[in-house]
Amino acid sequence: MNSPHELALLIDALRALHGEPHPRAALATLTRTRGSTFRRPGTHMLVFEDGRLVCELSGGCPQRDIERQAREAIASGQPRRIRYNSESGLDVLIEMGCGGELDVLIEPLPSPSAVDFAEPLAQCMASRDDVRLATLFAVDDEVIVPRRLLWSHARVCFDGTDDAVLGEAMAAACADWPGRGAGTRQLSSPRGTLDVLVEAIEPPHALVVIGSSAAARALLPVSTALGWRTTLVDSDADRLRRHEPLPELRTMCTTPERLRDALPLDRHTSVVVITHNLEQDIAWLAALRDAPVAYAGALGSRERVARMRHAHELAGLRLHAPAGLDIGSETPEEIALAVAAEIMAVLNGRGGGPLRDNDGAIHG
């Protein structure tokens, strides 16, 4: 799937297309993958007639061919599905040594109505809602002009199917989709066998950095580069003003007691406390008790961390301290890298170890 940062770029580009009377672009989407592939189902790339791209799709193996096929689809106005595998003769992934197979849906966007789903999707992201996006792209194995449906909070919030039967089947697929990720399901319906791509789309991750230390400052550009919505928090307005402004960075002056009222904290939020003052660290961390955050971390030496863990104010808080993966970090920039890496590992349910085992085998 696209990263939150990529998805934001893609939505912005689609919304811009909606304002054009005759868009000249095509949306390429991975609908199925098998074996080792660079990207997973639900990854999108927007190709313009003039060659501009928003989000690459394949990492270079069949990338050029997908771009060519997209430009042909723009000219013809007809959607197509391309299968890159040994049987189709388009086994470029195997020739390049990747060993995987891809199914790519290429969808020309001939009118503003083709991207009607972009605005409600953007609204869901702005509201920090989890959403399921269902795309019907084939009936009885014949590719059709895609139809889309958005489902959030157990209800349909956008229906572009123009067909109650199709809409009901796609909404049911969204409701039944387990957790994260994306994949194609075949659904039986009175209209035939439907191929529907279901994507579980989460809002952009938010990182709250508390403190104005050098390590805190070093974490800010890393976070924004990852597409996380970053907020720097301090109880001292003067310290906040001393920071050089960064794109997309918010600052907030508040106290531990007012943190929960001043800033919404949800399961798509991580918080890192870096004040380098033990009492302040404990006060800020105590404000996170019972908050549904994905990650709560703090820097500190072994002694400081032990005192944090024994503080009664932090009882019940799942604390990552000292924050970060063990990569031998010393400088603020190295510490920032280690902390961001641990947050990403937690978000993805990974341990943060090497990609290979002791025998050199690559983990799945």
C-alpha cells in the first residue's frame, strides 16, 4: 500500500484533477501480488499524459512498461489489467531477479466524476477516521470501468456504484475486511463474480515530541520526512520560539495537566518525551496514562529509566524507555533515527531486528 505521505500526495493530485474538465491521466493500482515484490496490493501510481508521475508503483522492475501501458490507456480511454508473470510473457520481475508476480489495474480518468471519491477520502483523513476503500474492477474476470465505495464507522460514506446490489456486496466486503492492509476478494452476486480490491486506509500517523532538547529538535525533520503529522510541545513559549520553522510542523505551548485537552491523542499517535528533566518527564508521561496512543517513549539513562518505571504516577503505562532501537546512537541525529525506527517497528508489529537471520536467509 502507499505510505500515508504518498497517499496524501496522491489525494491532493486527484483532487486537483477533479477541477479539470478533461483530465489526461491514469491511475495504476496493484490489485494482486505473488512472491517477492517491491510493493503490495493497494499501492497506487498516478500517470499523466505528459509523463509526470505521482508515487512510483514497482520500484523499477516493470515500472517503464506500466507507464507505457498507462499512457496507452489514456489515449484509448479503456481500463486494462496487466499481469506480469512467466505465463503472460511479461515476466520482467523474474528476469530482473525479483521472482514475484504482479496484477496491475490501469484506469484512465477521462472525466472529473472518475475521481469523485478523492474528496470524501480526504475528509476522512482530515477527521482521522479509519476507512475502507472498495474498488470493483472486474466482473466474471472481465475488466470494467472501476466503481468505488468508501466505508467508515460501520456505514457507507461514499457510493459511486450506481447499483444497490453492487453497493451492498462491496459494503459487506469492507465490513468483513480483517484489520490492516489490502487485497482483492472475489464476491458472488446476482451481477456475477466480482473482483473487488479492499484497502484498509488509516489516517496519517501523528508524532508528538515533548521538550526542546537537541534530540527533540533532531527528531522533527525525520518525522516530517516520514509524512507523520508532527507537533512540538513545550510548557515554555520562549523555548518554542527558538526553533527554526519546519514545513508541516506545529508547535503547542501547554502543560502536562492540560495536554489531553489541548491535543487529541488517538491510536494513530505516538508521543516521545525528551525534556532531560526526570520530574518533567514523569509529569508529561503521567498525562499519557489511559491515552489510546500507539507508542509512548522517553529518553534516559539506565538509572533514570529505572526511576521512571518505579514512579507510581506511571503505573499501567506501556512505556518504551529508553526509547529507540539499539544501533549505537550517540549524537542527537543518531538518537532521532533510532527512536523513529522503533516507532515504525511498533506500528508495523515488527521487532526491529535485521532483515536476515544468522544464516543469511531473508525474513518474510
